[in-house]
Amino acid sequence: REWTKVKNYQEIIFERTGKIAKLTMNRPEKHNAFTPLTIEELIDAFTICRDDSTIGVIILTGAGNKAFSSGGDQSIRGNGGYVGADKIARLNVLDLQHLIRIIPKPVIAMVKGWSVGGGNILQLVCDLTIAADNAMFGQTGPKVGSFDAGYGSGYLARVIGHKRAKEVWFMNHWYTADEAYAMNWINKVVPLEQVEEVTLEWCDEILTKSPTALRFIKAAMNADTDGLAGIQQLAGDATMLFYTTDEGKEGRDAFNEKRKPDFDQFPKFP
Ligand code: 1HA
């Protein structure tokens, strides 16, 4: 497969091969710990993927074989968040979590090595996770004076169960890829040297499916978890489809032509 670079960034790599995009957190010297800039760049790249109708599936991964991500970069943690060049303390990874949830395309985490803290929550909010057999999962928040009481707790509890989620957060143990698999935390474990090949095979398979069907399934499952904000996404997809129908267009056209709409011509399905 041939990879082409889509855009240049400082702390991530954004490449694509065919309809598959790959976003790589690229700070391997710190196990891909993220800064506000890493997150800003990921949000930009995910937004490009969202708008580009020739991209059907997105892989999120970390550079090298040692880590997916070790979470927020503790060396730039300031008063109230992580501080970048603009000196503003931010928790902008929360915006990225939300974007990964609402982007209407499958996002697959490809995890090699450490998946820790806020990095592990990024893996969690991806739709699917394929891990190398050297992957290691864990939350460190209470050890380092942090916590994610949003998706990192509530959604984690939905995915692995309340008892296990509390164990993860109270004990801050490490879990191997096989243990994480047994907990339903991730979808598949493969030998390190095959992880990219298998991830790309999953992408290829997904790309043969109806994108609209996948979009609705993702929105529907999120709606069940995300309350009214989740229903809003699902509802937005319904509006999008309705706008493509003759019935929807009749309302628009009647308004623009200053006449009464004729909705009688359209079928009322049982
Ligand atoms: O909880 C949140 C949030 C919650 C709500 C809203 C927003 C949030 C945003 C972020 C977070 C968090 O992510 S909190 C959790 C932050 N992360 C951690 O506590 C993990 C810290 N790292 C480790 O425990 C270990 O590095 C490790 C178990 C992942 C790997 O250990 P290992 O293999 O022994 O490597 P190590 O030598 O520790 O790491 C290699 C280099 O990377 C070290 O630098 P060096 O001594 O070579 O100069 C190490 O300091 C650096 N490094 C690793 N992780 C981080 C890091 N530097 C900064 N921040 C890191 N997270």
C-alpha cells in the first residue's frame, strides 16, 4: 500500500492510503504524551477526515511500537490544564473525545505498547480497538492527581462494567492486551508485527459496507449512551436523509416559490 501525507503538522502525522486515513500521535520520546498542540492538530485532521467524502474510515495510533499514548504531558501541566505556546491552560482532549464520538465514520484505535491515562480514554472512545500483543492498558489519574469523570468513567463502565471500571480507577493497575480483551475493553489482539496489516484488513472490510448504515449504527449506539446530545446526532442524520427526499425538497421549494406546499403527493409508510 502506498501512503501519502495529507498535511504537515508538528506533533502528529496525517497520512492516507485510498479511503483509509491514519492519524499518528508523534511524540515517541514521551510515549506519545499529548500537549494542547497535539490535540489541536488531531482535531484539525479529524475535521478534514470528516469533511472529505473520499475518506471512509480513520485509524488513530501512536508513533513507534512502545506506546499508543501515555496521556497528558505532565511536564506542561499548569494551573487548570495543559499549557501550550499561548499560555492558556486547556483540557482540549475532551473536545477531541467528543469529535471522535460524533464523526460519522468508523474510527479504529490501533494500539501498540502503552495506552495510559487520557491516552487510554482516546482508545476507549474510538469505535473499535485493535491491539498488538505488547499493548498495556491502564488509568493513572488518582496516582498523578487527575481523573476523567466523563467518558473515561461513565462510558468505561458501560464498556467493561461498573465493578471493573471502578477497579481500573481505584487500583491503577496495568492490564495486558489479553486481559483487556477478556474484559471487552478492546476488540482484538494480534502479534505486534501484524497489527497494522490486520487493522488495514478490518478497514478494507468496513469500506465494503454501506456508509449510511454504519453512520446510523454509530449514532444510534452513541444516542443510547449520550442522552439528548447523542439523540441530536442521530436526529441530525435523519434530517440529512430527509433533506435528500422529494418531500423535504417540496417544503423548501414551496417556501422559496411563495406557494402552499403539496405534501399529499408523498407516501405515508405504515
Ligand atoms: O486524566 C487526564 C485528563 C482528565 C480530564 C480531562 C483531561 C485530561 C487530560 C489528560 C489526563 C491524563 O492523561 S492524566 C495521566 C497522565 N499520564 C500518566 O500518568 C502516565 C505517565 N507515564 C508513566 O506512568 C510511564 O511513563 C509509563 C508507565 C507510561 C511508561 O513507563 P516506562 O516504560 O518506564 O517509560 P518512562 O521512562 O516512564 O517514559 C519515557 C519518557 O517519557 C520519560 O522521559 P525521560 O525520563 O526519558 O526524560 C517519561 O518521563 C516520559 N513520559 C512518559 N509519559 C509521560 C511522560 N512525560 C510527560 N507526560 C507523560 N504522560
